[in-house]
Amino acid sequence: MKPAKSLKQQARVAEKAARQAADEFVAGQMKALASAFRAQAKILKKKKKKPS
């Protein structure tokens, strides 16, 4: 699996865990993690498209 796709999948899993978390603090942490995964995937995709 490509790195960007893998990061997006991890973001989906983190968001799912955030929805299922009983603790609000943990849910917030998982949402932040999902956001970080998406940002990383966006950067990787941008780097790939940029001509060398």
C-alpha cells in the first residue's frame, strides 16, 4: 500500500476510535491524531506531484 493511502486509512481508524471512545479527552486525542495523519498524507502527495 502506498504511504499516503496508508496514512489516510490510519486517519479513518483513529476517527472511528474517537467516535467510540467513552472518555472525551481520549476522543480529542484521537481526532488530533487523525488530523495529523491527513496532514502528513497531504504533504506526501504534494511532494510526489512536485517535479524534481
